Amino acid sequence: MAVELVTGNHAAGYALSAAGEANRNARGAVCGIYPITPQTEIVEYVASFPFTKGEVVPVESEHSAMGVSIGGSLAGARSFTASSSNGLAYMVENIMVAGFYRLPIVMVAVNRTLGPPWNIWADQGDTLMLRDFPWIQLYCQDNQEVLDTTLLAFRLAEDRRILLPVVVCMDAFIVSHTQMETELPPQDRVDRYLPPLDLPHRLRSEHPVTLGGLVWPNEAMFHRAEIDEAMDRVPEVFAECQSAFSKVFGRTVDSAIETYETGDAESVLIASGTIAITAREVVRRRREAGEKVGLVKIKLFRPFPEAQLRAACRSAARLGVLDRNYAAGAGGIFWQDTRATFQGSATTALIQGYLTGVGGGDVTPALIDAVLDDLMARSEASRPQWMGLEPPKEDIA
Amino acid sequence: MIEIRVHGRGGQGGVTLAKLIATTRFLEGDSVQAFGLYAAERSGAPVQAFCRYDAEPITNRNLIYEPDHIVVLDPTLISAAITGGLKPGGWILLNAPEPPERFREEFPAHRLATIDATAIARDNDLGTRSVPIVNTALVGAVGRMLGFELESVLASVRHLGFDGGNLDAARRAFEGLRTLDEFVSSGESESTLPAPTPPRPPSFLDGAGGALPQIRTGQWASQQPRRQQMVPPCNHVCPAGNDVQGFLQALAREETDEALDILLRVSPFPGVCGRVCPAPCMDNCNRIGLDGAVNVRQLERYAADHGTAVVEAIAERDEQVAVVGSGPAGLTAAYHLARFGYRVTVLEAGEELGGLLRTGIPGYRLPDDVTDREIDRIREHGVEMRTGVEVDRERLLELARSHDAILVATGLQELRTLSLGTAGAEGVIQGIEFLERVHHEEVRLDGERVIVVGGGNTAIDSARSALRLGAQRVTIVYRRTPNEMPAIGEEVDQAIEEGIEIESLTLPVAIRENCESDGGTGGYLLTCRSMELGAPDESGRRRPMEIPDSDFILPCDRVILALGQSPDLSVFPEGTEVREGSRLLGLIETPVFAIGDLATADGTVAGAIGSGRRSALHIHETLSGELMEDVEHTEARRHVDVWRDEVVHPEAMRMHLFELAHRSNGAGLSPWERSWNFHEVHQGLDNAGEAKRCLSCGVCNECDRCVTFCPEGVLKRVGNSFLFDYSFCKGCAMCASECPRNVIFMSQI
């Protein structure tokens, strides 16, 4: 397989296009596109891809971009798009529609701080705003993981047991615009991994139906429960998709959660995205210094991998959750879900939240050291801590 | 792991340089990263890019705070601040023409290297003239500095799809790098500036979110837009000196009175020129290559016929000036002198004012009432006009004693002739004399066969007049072809439409009577010789050459000669050199100038008007010492930074920004309606919409594209002046590239 020096955006564009092209013998590919920094290169890549069958439709807004992909998916095409930040916020109504329609759309989102004030740097607040929608969410740490996870997302989404859309997330610039060596799989491998899409409820002109019309409350509740069942099946199907990936591409793709040195760790950091890879280096260094520290990288955020997380942190006394996002009036969102996960479990671990790199700041090894120092010195948890904030929060009048 | 930081300006290719360095190592098997530090600033902002490489897989996802080496793309960024965090002994590579020693003092603790990447990029045509792209040169320099193989560097350049000049640039920089491989070790990392404590950000509630940018982005600019006014080709070639672009734009704004006012500041004869001018402005109109010249002649007529304007006198003075001759040159000079306040007397030998306007141009082209109207306007400025006053040499000296200045504008009174022998001399008449008799209604040509010899306007006027006076057949005999005729092309076309024949490449050599007594049919026989065109002569037209033994005979009843005129200098002392601007009658103190055709032999009304105006200014400057031209042009400069006396050629215009539009020709009488009477042929334009086709070459007409397209919003129009806020203008040149008419240009800082 060819290794090339490409950006995260290029990797995502490559994966979306190859996945779409793999459906050329079925109903083809459909992608509604609308640009926004820092994901524009993704839709540019897709727009310039010579699809054998399908349509790339430039539209006037993110809302319509998702609308096009919904239409394409309902017609049986492998459909996808990409967006970011306030663009996602504008797309929200149709994002929700795609989920409730149970369409296996894949969207790549480049995590960018929501404005105003304007800011183009990494913050997960945009995709986490979608956390209560019927979408599977996956967070990636580098270019290769973006490419591999995007391919995996189609297989996961299109599985008959799932049939839910997936959003694949990466940090703005740190991944999206950084050139790194990345393995680009040839089309025939992608073809093998992604068989033609056969959507059970696709619209067919020979049998006209109205999909999504008025339903009674009991029916609506039933549909919600169906989604709940599908979400419950995601960890299992995700693992199947992973092993199929290894068979076809000859390399592994990260699991729903990845653990590092958690076996006997007393203090465990929980992180996602590029912060996880930096945290891993810090943990490696402090392990060498004899400290009992470990790391859990969360890749699958929705559904939240509760069982795996509980298992990974069985022995830990302290959990420090690093969030590059902030839910107003609550704190970090990964922290909230971590607390909920351990509620009612046998674990009595102290769970402390840390707000790091909110608004796109560089989360350096020194900052993570400070997090670990704070965590290891704690006897009780407090409200989430703002790390690297100048002046400290207490001084803000 | 090696980490490199690149300092450049947005748009210079710093990120690509980082990728080029990374690719060099990637192709050698290293793990690499290349990334930029992005922000909202665009072109010209100081920006950074980063590259790291290592034989081991790289896991670091942070920015680079303590680089091993730095590269500076832009010489203007070289300052101590760029070394922040740089490890002691690290390389500093500067894009600069100077040797590295030149920077020793500024950067003592680091190894230094320099390369003139800008010159290398320019030599290889990389980037644009204003923004050379230096990254392919610099990767060569980096490669040499860090001990890479030249082949690895070139492979990287090729891998990213660059070729040709880029490869050469990399190679030249690799070979030409100058290094200073030593530094002062201070033990401590003395050169590493301490990380500054970030200032407390302002609260959102303090309005910080909406504050204007604190960065004076104008400091990033390497070029700035300036406004200029250049000379439109129409203005440049107008023999009268009219502000053609100015009056057209006034008409385009539907300000007909303003258009007439602009014309009347130069010429008292817009109604005349709007009918009879050969309009060199139209031959030089930049619109020709797009969809045909703007119909300037008819628009001038429209302004004259439909506008109302009174040009006020500028001053009142005591000096007296006499003008001899009331043709367009003399009357124009009188008009301007009167405007400047002089007491002017025009002396005309004939019974009517107007010179050849009156007697030389037939009424179907220039009706008398148009000439009357424009002469009346001159008279209203206080010019005294006297007819029937012959001025000979003695009278001229007399006038010189009683006036402060004399202008002689007697035109071309000597008529060129052709030696055709005496056998038929009574059948030959001069065109000018013929037209004068036509004017006085003294001639009819019913049933005659008329031959007109010549190719100028007098020839065409004579031929068409002859037709209107009942001639049975009119033939123009011309020694060149219609393409070389000096006459207005439209007039030639109309003559042909009316049935006038043209015998090209033909030279009459003799005439004799076709006596019935000798078996002839009456009238005359004109012996002609065929010609062919040889090499071009001094006029640029191909010289006609006689073809031997090619004589043939044309029977006719009358021959009209229209071969041109020359000045009658008998009024001046023998041997006087007569040309415009040179003072005559050197023995007396009073300035005496010859003007118009007498001085220039130009032969057009517009040329006579120009000469009259220039001479009036000359007299005024001579008598008062004031420079009028400066005063008159102040208005036209319209707050531009630069006035350039350069003509705007079509290549300088952005023609793709203009929509195609057909030319309006206006209505005219059909040949059937016109060829038997002296009714004015052309009926003029119904409206001045044609003026909207004027491109306003080189002169701002406030189309505001520059204001609309300025991405920074730092260009404002206030009235007809434009304000560039240079403290925020980054020199992106968008305004210049969107200006359709070459008014905005970029000047290097």
C-alpha cells in the first residue's frame, strides 16, 4: 500500500471518496458539499474525485448539504458529507433528521471552536452538541486513524443491526492541516471492505411510500426504543468491523477505548483526540520514573462505552478526565459521562474533571504533567479545573 | 528528533517549505510532520510553519517551542524576536542577499546561513513579480545547511509536483548557500528569550469581541495601491484638445449640460466638429478591439444640439488683440482670448464669417444655422467681428501698432493645381472655388458628366455637391485607392451609396476639348494614366507610380480639382518662416503669430481649433505671465496620487470586465432621399445612451469596483476622492486587479 505525506483532511477526503466509489455497482455515491474552515479541503477532495456513479452537489448551506446526503441515502446511495463548528450548528435540524431516518450517512467533522467570538482552532464542543441525537460518534488522534475510522464508519453504519449515521471527528489543524505519513489503501481493498449498500427502507419508485410521516406517541416511543437497541449493539458490531478491517487492510484500527498502562495504575487519565497521544507520552515518561499512572483513550463517544471503561479502570483510585470542550453550567462532557458510567458501580474512584485546550490551546506535556500532579495529590474531587487559564478562574471577577 | 520553525508572510509558501523539508526526510524513511500555524490573517501577515523529523515514529502533536533551526523567508522579518526558543548553536537560515557575517552581531549565539532566494525565485519566474515564491529555493538551502544530499532535495521537489524553475532554484540555492559555521557559546541558553507572560485577555463584556483589530496590518504590506490618472487615447489624439473622455462620461451620467460645458472650455465649435470632424479619437478608441469605437462624433453633436451651457469669462483685461481671418482657428483664438478678458477684434476679408466652415463645407454636412449658432456664442463673449476687411502687409503693420497682439489665421489660400495643358482649361475649376459658388447658389450642373480629381474631403464634398446640382454622372479620379483617401471614411461610403464612381489608381495628365466639329460629342476628354502603389512614402501611404503606356481617356463636361491647398504668405515679409508659436514681424514689438492652417497646414477643423486655442493660451501667457493650462487641468486630476502623461493602451484595460454593446449610429437620410438636395444627411442620435459605451480609459469614473472588492474594507470613496487606509491595507492588490480602467496601480514600498 502506498504511504504518502498528506494532511488529515486529505486522508478523510480519500476515505470518503473511496467508500463512495466502492458503491459504484449499486446505487453509487452522493455528497452534498459546503465549505467551512478547517474542513474545506475534504469537500474539495471529494468534489474533484471522478466518481464512476453518483453525484457531488455543491449547495448554499450546511443545512442543504446534509439535505442532499439524506436524499441520496434514502435513494440508496452511499452518502456522506463534512462540516465543522458553526456550520454543524446550522446543519443541526437535518443532522437529527438523518439519525431518526436511520440512514447510514458518514460525516467527517473537524472539531473547531464554536463562535462567537471567532476562533478556528480545535474544540470538540461542535460535535458534542450533537450528543443526544441518534448518531454514533468516533474521535481520532491522527491522519491514519481518520482514514481508517472513516472506512470503518461506513461498514458500521450500514450494518443491518445498526443503521445509524456516524460522525468521525478530528482536531482542527493539529490533525486536519498537519502533513503526516499515511497509508492510502487501493480501491480494490476498499471495495472488499465495503460491499454494496442495500438499505432496507430505501425509497423505490415502483413502491411509493411516505417515510417519516405523522406517527402516534406509542409508535414514536417504539422507534426510540429501536434506536436504543441499535445503539446497544454498537460495541459488538464495532469490534467485528475492526477485525474485518485487519483482515482486509493488514493493519489494526483503534478500539472503542484504548488503554495504556492501566493494569495497576492508581491514577488514570481519560482523554480523546490528539490530547490522548500527548498524554500517552507523559504517562510513558512517568511510568519510567516509577509512578503508577495510566491512560484510557476514548474513541467511541456515542454510544458511551460504559462497560469497557469500567473494566479498564477497575483498579484505579483516581480518574482524571481531560476535556477539550465545555458544557455551560456543567463542565467537560467526557467527564460528565465518565461520572455517570461509574455511578452505581463497585468503583469508589475519585473522578476529577479538567478543562484543557478549550478554545484550541496547545495541550502540552507540561500541562498534562500539571493535571497528573493535581490528580495524584487529591483526596477528594472538586468542580472541573480550568487548566492553563490565565488569570486563574478564581481571579475572574 | 529535529524540529524546524519557518518564519514567513502569508502567501509566501512557508507551509509548503515545511512540507518540502518534511518530504525530503520522508523519502529517506523518516517519520515526519509538517504544519502551519493558522489564523484569520491572509496575505502578508507574519506567519509560522513547522517541520519535525525523526528516525523513530513521532508522537508529539504540539507546536514547536524550542526549534533546533529556523528559516526566515522574508528579509523584513529578520529581528532578534525570531530566535525565541531557538536552541543554542542552531542554524538560522536567512533569505537575504548579504553574506552571513553581516548578521553576526545580531545573532551571536547561532550558526548563520544566507541565500538570496528572492533573486533566485525571480530568475526562475517563480511566483508573481510582486510576490516571488521562494520555498523551492529555500529547501535547497536547508538541504545544504543540514547535510542532505542534493538528490534527496530534488526528489522532494519533484515528489510535490514542482518542476522546471523550481528544480533549478533548489539546485542553485543548494550550491550557492553561504554559511558561517561558528557561534559564541554562552553556556546557558542565553539567546532563548523567556516565554512572555500572556497579558490578561479583555472580558467579552468589555466589548473586546467587537473591537477593531489591534494589529496595524498595513505594516505587513510590501506594496500599496495608488490612484493615477492617465491619458485616454481619444484625448491624446484630439487635434482640438478636447477632454473627450470627460464629456462622454458626463453624457453617460445623463448630464448633457455638463458635457457641453466640458466641450466649450476647449472648443467653441462642438456642433461643427460633431458633424465634420474626421474623429481620430474614434480611430484610436480602445473599444475598437472589443466591439467597435464609441461614436464620439455623433455624441459631440448630441451634446452641442441638446445641451445648454454658458462658459463664463475668467477675467477682464485692457489689452487689445486683433485676429485676421474668421475661420475656425481665428474664431477659436478670439473666443478664448475673450474668455481670458481681452478685447478682441476679428477681421474677415469676405462678406461672411466662418471661413471654410461657411464656404468649404456643403450644407448637407454642416447646415448654416449650426455655424451661425456657434459664431453667435463667440460674439456673446464680446468679440467684435468685422467683415469685408482685407489685410495686406501694410495693414498688418498698422494693426500691430494699434494692438497688443495679432493673430493671423488666413488659412490655406493657395490652391494646388495639376498641369493638364491649356487645351481645355475652361473646363477645369478648383474644388474650393466650386464649393464657394455652390454655397452662393451660383451654379447648376444638370445633365453634366463631372470628374473630381483628389481624395480629400474637398474632393468628396465637390463630388456629392455636383450630384446634388443635377450632374448626370460623377466620377472621382484618385491616384491611390479608397483605402488611402484622407477623406472621412463614412463620407466616402455615403458618396458611393449615392452612386458616385471612384476611378482608383488613376492620374489625369491632359485635357482637351471633345469638339463636335472634329467628330466629338462635346465636352472634354481627360487623358488619364493608370498607377500602381509602390513603397510607402513619408506620409506612410504607399506611393503611386505611373504605369507606362497605360493612358486612357475619360469623356466629361467638367473637371473639378481638389488637390489640397497651401498658405498664402504674401502678407509677411519675404522669407518669413511661418509656423505655430514662432513670432513674426520680428522688427516690431507687438507679438504677431500665425495660427491654424496657415501655420500648420493641418487641414481639419479640429486641428484649426487646437491651434487657435494653443495660440490664445500662448498670447495670454506672453501678455500676462499666467499659465492657464495648469488652472484648467486641476479639476480633471480628481484627487489622484499620480498624473501620468502616458496614453492608456488596450492591453492596460481589463476588457473582460466590460459587457459587449452595439454601437449606435443614429439615423440618416437614404441615398434616394438625399442625393438631389442639400438637406443634412445625418440626423443625429436620439439619445446619449451610446456614451455609456465609453470605457473611461485611465480615468476613474467612480464605478466603485475597487471599494466593493477591497477584502479589508479599508478603501472608501468620499465624493470623488478615494481614501486608502494604509495603516490596515495589506497590499493584496485586489483593488488594482479589479479596476477595469488602469486607475489603480501597486507601488512597491
